[in-house]
Amino acid sequence: MAANDRDMRPDPALSEHHDVLPDGTRVFVRPLRHEDAALYPDFIAAVSIVDSRLRFFAPIRELSEHRIEEFTHFDPERAMAFIAIDEAAGKMLGVVRLHLDDDRQGGEYAVIVRSALKGHGLGWLLMRRMIDYAKAAGLKRVHGYVLAENTLMLRMCAELGFKVTSTASTNIKRVMLTLDQPASPS
């Protein structure tokens, strides 16, 4: 696929997964849908102010209907999002997003999980799904911006192979993962 033809439409083989977290929580990961907007208020209520600031770079107590609409109605040719749902309770546990860069060679990610699940492997699971998806979409890189104080995210990124660099802002780090591309068939 040519770089200018690349889009983020889901590959059926990568779109849905049933997983189990180390604590035994059964998780269903699938592409985010418009109707998932109904799950956001409860989800955001389960994210601490500190954790929302680490994700949004500002403390968020709730999301407006407009903002939830923006999150759940994205252009599938430019973005992809995966939601993690507790299979037993039907609650949103986390979400990871990937937005194509203008050159369509890479994408910027963002991830957030319920505060009670930090350190339980859900962020790692969502990041792996996003990385696998980016590879399948033929992207060359995935990157993001992380507050320097967000040591859990920076450690996870380093463990996943992201290179961590400084930015002009002393309190923001840039993380970049160069994706290994399979050899092109001759």
C-alpha cells in the first residue's frame, strides 16, 4: 500500500481480542464504536484528577458531550481507537488512540485506563494492541508526548522499545518507537 493510500481501517484479524489480565480480569478489546459514548461518563469518573492530568495535560473531572462525541466519532482513514471492556461488568476499562501524522508514515498515540487498574497490565495490553495495529497498517513509527512526572508511562514505553527524548519543555518527554517492517515480497 502506498503511503498516501494508507488509512486506519481495522484489519479484521487485529480488531477484536479476548484477554485476561494478570489479576484474572477478563477483558474484551475491540475498535471503539459510536455507541461507546455511553460508557465514557462512568469511565472518566473512575479516573483520578491526577491521572486525567497525566493523560490530558490538564485535570479533567468530566467530559462534555461534545468532547465525548469527538472521541467516539473519528475519521477511520486518519485514526483508530481500541476500547477495553470488562467482560463481566460491561464497563469501559481503558482506551488507546492512534492518529496518523500528516505524512501518513507514523501516528501519535494516547492511552488512558481506570486509575484502579494502573499497574495491572491493561495499559501494556492496549499499547501492544495499538503497536500491532500500527505495524499491520504499515506505519514506520509511533510516537507520543508524556509528562516527565509520568514515570509509569515512561517506564512502560522504554520497556516496549520506545526511545525517550527531551522536548523544548522541561516537563514533557517525546517517546518514539520505530516499527520493524516486514520485508517486501519480491
